[in-house]
Amino acid sequence: MITKEELMIGDWVYNTHNRKPEQVCEVRERMVMLDYNDLYDYDEIEPIPLTEEILKANGFYSERNIGYVYEDGEHEVIVDLWNHDYRILYNRDVVVNIHCFFDIAVHELQHALRLCGVEKEIKLED
């Protein structure tokens, strides 16, 4: 289950009520609004695991022995799905280096990108 402290507007989550991914539009004390529709309890949403397909669809490329890489000129984002970690570098200096005990959630990567000023919107759909 995801808590309200873990969410930001624009985060991708899985709506277990209608069984589809949706974006957070509003975070309230006891409920969350998804895709400008209805309000849902926090126990009705789950994190979306980051996958190879999602990374590739968002401009990440696979680099042998490193993982999936996205570059925008100043930033380099490296995601290692095998070891469950990701790094964000700014002008070759490490800014974020996170290891997850379980799968990396899409919304966690979204938070790290925003925190580091990487102007990259993660999309799940075309």
C-alpha cells in the first residue's frame, strides 16, 4: 500500500479498483484523486514496478554491464533493474544513488528526477 506521504501530483500508480494505471491529481488526508475522476482510498492504489518496457518507451537505452541510461546533456540517469538501484549524475557528479530492497517503483524514479531537476516526464502510454 502507498501512503499519502509517498505521493506527489503527477505520480503514476496502479488503481486496483478499475485495474489500470492512472496519474495522481490530488493528494488528500484520507483519499487520493486519480486522473481527475473519483477519489480512492490509499488501499485501492499500488506502486507500478519499473520495467524494461517503460524505460525503453521513455528514451532509456540499454548499456551492457551498467543498466538503462537516459542522458539530457547535463544529467545522466542510470537504472539497474537487476540490482534494484538507480543513480542520477549531474555533470558527472553523483547526486542521487538509491538502492531499493524490492522492485523500483515508477513513482520513486519520478520523485528522484524532479528532485534533481531532470526535466523528463515518465509516460506509461503513447
